[in-house]
Amino acid sequence: MLQAPPPAPPAAVVEVTATRFPEDPAKVPASITVLTAKELAERGATDLRSALGLLAGVSIAPGGDGGPAGSVPEFWGLKEFDAFLLVVDGVPWGGAFNPALATLSLEGVERIEVQRSAAPVLYGATSFVGVIHVIRGLPSDGKGTARLSLGSHRSFGGAVSLRLPTGAATDSTLTVDHDTQGFEDSRTGFKRTHLLWRNRVQALEGVFRFDLEGTATDQQPASPFPRVGRALTDQVPLDANHNPAGAYLNDRRATFTTGYDRTLAATLWSTTLSVSRARQDDFRGFLTDVSVADPNAHGFRERIDLTDIYFDSHLTWAAGSGLKVVAGLDHLHGQGRGRGGDFDYFVNLDGSGAPGASATPSQADIRIDDRRDFSGLYVFAHWQAAPRLTIETGLRLTRAEETRRTATLEFANGIPESGVDAHTTTRLGGSAGATWTAWQAGEDHLNLFAGVRSTFKPAAIDFGLDSAAQILKPETATSYDLGAKADLLGRRLALEVSFFRMDFENLVVPQSVIDPVTGTASPTLTNAGTERFQGVEASAAWRFTHDLAARLAYSYHDTRFRDYAKDFGDGTLTQLAGKRLEMSPYHLGGLGLAYAPGRGLTSTVELNYVGAVFLNQRNTAPAGGYATWAASLGWREHAWEFRLAGQNLTDRRKPVAESELGDAQYYLLPGRQLTLSARCRF
């Protein structure tokens, strides 16, 4: 009897996030996962949450203060909107301020590289816990594609990607996509339109590249759900929206990126310049008191103008004896200006009766101007010291300068207040690590790795929240990780386990300041002493056959305050040492199967588990863990595919992210979503 041949091993993948040159992730002393376009298509992943849902140690909470089009990623147990670095085609997406998650489109993505741990050497706008690097396909590889989708709650979308006719030395592609997403609450949703024009021109013995990208995102924000005492209140209906009538959270972003790459003997010279302009318009509000007292809500309207400029130029060369070196300089400039005001209003607890813009005149004029400049010199080396030993080390010298000006005029008393602050930090950061091949047989191998990283980052600023002139202390962290990576069964089975510890200082957290006259709680930011993050993460990816693949992931995170005394509004300091960070679960897990032949029936099923958390820093408000299911069923032919997909099929509505604008309030997991989509290639 003839036996079917064994499935071919998957094509070798490389990463560039940790090294700036193509490298096998198995040889990098860090936890790195590369999600290819093929895998994303098999699973039907269309956003960050669905794309990263089966990775060890990563959890993506949809929504958050950034609006329903955004998300709040969690790495290593730290769930902060700015604790990770979002990179798109080598450029920090969001620039010198916060990751622009609400404007991110995954249409036309070639792969997503996810690094757990800091990236202190190669990126000036670094992170502490992880990097998400979205890499789009080159114009020379572009093919015509189209997508149409219809979903629950009046959701729909479409996209088209075209390879444009050009000359012999020029490649050009154009991608246009639009998505409208609705939710259970009819006053919550978003519309996002995205355009990307990419070009590559061979000239002057190198390659010139220039991309023009624009995104328009219009959001109707949801309301976070209030907590009273130790539990979420039962006085507010599910999906009640307490925003003012006509609330919006809109973003217009245009980015121009150009660069030049040239090979000089054994050296590659690469230069990139990116300029981004964004305008954000906000009109929204939050409950301040779960009662029928008037007023019981506080809102604000604001326009924020942002300018980001990123420049990087580096050389990459092979110095012989298995040594590769990257050396360069970069500069990141950010200019932000916020203009707006706040107001009090009354809304019924079920969300009805919310006043509109004409009935909520501003009670103050608030102005915030912030300028940031990060300049860096860096060098990174990757040395194949022996056939089984790889050593990496890097060093960065960063100079961070920031100037902030604020002015507030309270119309009630007519007394203006203003302030100016400036801060300059010059600091070394760096990393070192090693990978040792403990066993190898053909394509199978077992690699052991260890690494240490030291980094810092200027404190976060939220123009809609932080109206104080004082610049907070920079956040600093030193992290250690070690682990093992194995490729078995002819690279069809990939296993990884890693242990980490990170000591953190000056973590920026929200707090509420009580006005002694009005008694109103206003949100602001503060440094939170020291914290420790530690845990273990394990994953397995198995390609059973060419058409059938599985992923399994589990992580245990222990995140605790080490020294942080906080005033919770009663005039006394409470020491939180030993308390777990709020919204940080001990356990995260995921299991998924994807069956995707080239022709015929396709199907996927995925299970995600999030363990129990504490909703508050004093650890007196517990919330239980939960599991969610997602699944899809479809049909493929050579050039087209139909798919019916469902998210959160069990309709769990658990708290997934804490608001930094609404005190003791939490965004809930969106309810069940069904989507019917059709894709074709031409």
C-alpha cells in the first residue's frame, strides 16, 4: 500500500525586529514569534486581538480609553497603552507619544513579529515589555486582492489592493480599505478608512522607497462600567452609554515615509525618514458618581494636534568570523498641542437623557503644549562565536529632552494658572545575550538562551488627562530572561519555554485628585515607586499536515508593587508593597486549531483563557477568570474564499481594561460578533 508522503516542513522564517538584519528567531536570545501572512489568512485574523490571541504571554484587550477601534495590549502582566512599542515597517507608529492603535490597519500585512521583552538598543522610542512589528509586503511582491464583509450590529467593510502599472525599475502598489463596526450599544461604534500607496524605485545603485499613508477614524466611544466597593455595580445596565449625546473620538493621520538602501561591498547602508501629522478631536464624558445627583458626570472637549518626525540611518556589515554589526544614529521628534475645556453634566444611570454639545458649555480653557526630542547613537553586534554558540550585545546612548507648557483658566473664578517644566536625560541603555545549541540532529535542534536588558523611557503623557505642567520622572527597567527553544519533527513542531524577571521604577499610573472646593475627582498621572514582574511562558506550534496546524500557549505572570505609598483620597498613605497590579492575571492560556486546504472546506476553533484579577490596587475587589471561544467555517477555491466567523461565541462580558479617565471604571469585553466575508485574488 502506498503511504502518503510526510508533510513538508514550513518555509524558514526570519525576524528583523531584534537585529535589524534577517535572522533565524531560534538564534536570538529573546522570545520572538513570527506570524506569517499564510498563518493569519488560515486563522482569518483581521485585527491585533485575533492575530495575537494564541501567543504565550500576550493578551489584547479590545477598546479602552482609545476608543472601540483601539486596544490595550498586555505583555509580561503589564497592561498599559504605552508600555509596549508598536512599529510599522521599521517606524514607531504613534511616534514620540503613544501607540496609534486605533488607526492601525492589517490589510496587506506580510508578517507580524512579536518580541516579548524590551528593545533598548535599536529603537529610541523603546518599550519595557514587548514590541509588535507589523511588516507590509513589498510592492514587487504585490498581487491584486479584494475583500467584502458583513457583520452583526450593522457592521460591514471592504478592501482592494492593486499592483499599479509602472516602469521596469519601479514597483508600486495601492491599498484602500474601509471598515464600519457596530456593537450592542447603538451609540458605540467606529468607521475607519485607510489608504496606503507604496513605491520602490531602483536608481543611483540603490533602492529609493517612498510611502504615503492616510487614515481617517471616526469613533463613537463606549462607557466603562463602574465599580462600587468591591464589585461592579448592579445599578447600571449592561452597555449603558453615559457619554454626552453626539460624543466622538476622531483621528486623522497622514504619514509620508521615504528612504534609501544601498549595498557597498559587504555593507548595507539604510536610511529612513518618516513625517506624520495627526489631528484628534474628542468630545466625551464619564460618570463621576453612581447616583441620581446632579451633576454625576464629567466631560471634556479637546483638539489635539500631533507632529512626529523619525529619522534613522545605519550601516550593517559582516565583519568576518561570523560577526555581524549594526551601527547608526536616529532621532525622534514629537510636538503635541492640546486645546479644550471640561464640563459637568447629568445623565441617567441607564444612559438616557445625556445632554449634547450645545447644553454643555466648557467651564474652563485648558492648553497643553509638549515637545519631545529623543536622539540616539547605537551599536549592535551578533557574533557566531562557535558552531553552537551565538552572542549578541548592544549599547545605546540616548539624550531625551522634553519641554511642557500648560495654561488653565477656570471661567468661574477668572483666575488663570500656568506652568512650564523642562527635563533632559542622557543615559546609556543596552542588552546582552547568548544562545547555545544544546542538541542538533539534521533540521531538529534545542537552543538554550539567556539575556539581560536595561532601558528607560520618558514618562507617558495623555493630552486629555495630564494637564499638569510637571514632567514626571522617567520610567526605568532592568529585565532578565532565559529559556529554551526547540524545533522538532523536521521543523513542523516548535516548542518554547522562557522565564523572566523585570525590576521597574517610576511606573506611570493614573490617580484621582479631589478638588477641595467642588469635591470633583479629576484624573491625573503619577509615578508609582517600584514594581517587580516575573513569570514563565510556554508555547507549542505544530504543523500536523500541510493543511492542519495547532497552537498552544500558557503563561504565569506575578506582578507586584515593591514600594508604592498612595493616597486614596482619605488623606493617609497606604503602602501597597506586595499587592498585585490591578487587572493583571496570574494565568493566560490559548489553544487553537486551523484546517485550511488550498481548496475545499476550511475551519478554525480557538479557546482563550484569562485568569482571575484584582480590579483595584488594594486587592480588595476580585474578578473571576473566564474563557472565550472563537470559530470559523468557510470554503476555498484557487482565487477566492468565503468565511463565516464568530468572536466571543459564549458572549462573555467581563472587565478587560481599566479606564485611566473614569475613576474605578472598566471596559467590558464586547459581546458576540458574527462576520461573513469574501476574499478574492486576481
